[in-house]
Amino acid sequence: MQTTTNKQRVFQQLFNTIARSAKTGEPETRQVLEQFLYAICREGTTRELAERAFRSLREHYFDWNEVRVSSARELAESLDCLPDSEGRGQRVVDFLQEVFETTFSFDLESLQKKGVKQAAKQLSRYQAANDSVVSSVIRQSLGAHAMPLDNAALRVLRRLGIIEGETEGLEALRASLEHQVPKAKGPAFGDAVSAIAYDYCVEDEPRCGACPMCQHCPTGQEQKPMVATAAPQRTKPR
């Protein structure tokens, strides 16, 4: 179990080492509807890939109504840089259809006039929503201090020992992280964790030896003996 001091060291290493390789600069502030769509692209991948996919949607379709009446397979061509591009395309279509049927428009800026909790509650009712998407919207479009936690981020944070156990709810996990990560550093922290997840901390065969967080990561330290044991099995050249 990680002590508080060890966790603080991991946080410091994340900011000092990984954040330098993550995309720099403040994320773009978008209107509520567009931030929701961007968050669908952003989930489980890096900021760079999400921005590329979102930009592709904007460039290949005249407006959001044209996106709404397109098929998931058609949208997948614009989202092909993302994992599960067709599944994401279907979520985009479902969300736009639901918004249109409810508001007869593609404008959710009325949520700006509501409190963050009420806006989050309304956003969570959409079929395409999940905790990560809603947190992304209320952070980037509504100015709240929120930490989007997708499956990739949870995997990294658990392996690093920042999050312990599997049973604690997402709301409690986010509250804990929001207490430890200042609001101003939230986007950079999220970008750093995403970069680790994408480049090193993959699901099945994490590249612990190459990860700059390895020496601070309990999982990485466990993996090192396994790598050392496997190495002598290689056939030596004659």
C-alpha cells in the first residue's frame, strides 16, 4: 500500500517528467455540445489523437445535423485514428439525435445558466454520457474543477498506486484526485496520464521497462524481475 509520502512523490514525478512530453498549452474552450462530442473522442486516448479526430469531423461534414443523419460506419472514417471508431461514431449519432429531439437545435448553452451540479445531472442523462464525458464538459465548458477518469486513466493510476482497490466509486475517486491535483494543473495531469496509458501502460503487455515512471511504480517494479527472468531464454547467436 502506498503511503501518503510515496503518493506525493509519484504526483511530483508525473508533473516533472511526463507532463513535459505531453501536449502543452491550455485545452481549447468549446461550447457545451462540442465539448461533449470532443470528450467522446478523447475518452481512452491522447489529446493529440482526439483533436485530430474532432477536427476531421468538423472538416468532413457541413454541420452537426449532417453528422446526425450519417451512419456510424460513415463517421468511423473520420474517427479512424481512434480505437473503436465505429462505436464512437454511434455514440456521436445517438447524442446528436437525442439533443435534437429534445431541443430542436444543437445548442446546449442554456446549461451555462445552471449550477454545475444541475448541469452535470442533466448531461448524465444522455445515452452517450458517462462519468468521464460529463467531467470533461463541466471542466472545460463550465469552469468546474473536475478530473475525467476513463478506463485508461484508472488503469494507470491503479498501477502507480495512486488509486487503491477496485470497489471505490468514481465520484469518490474523482473527489480524492481533485483534492490532490490543483485545478490549474488538472488538464496537464490528465494529458500526462493519457500519454502514459497510450505509450507504455497498455492493458495486456505494459512496456514498464521503457516507462519513465517505472522506478516510482509498484507495478513496474514487479514487472522488472519477470523481464530479467525471461531474458536468458533467448537463443544466443552463434
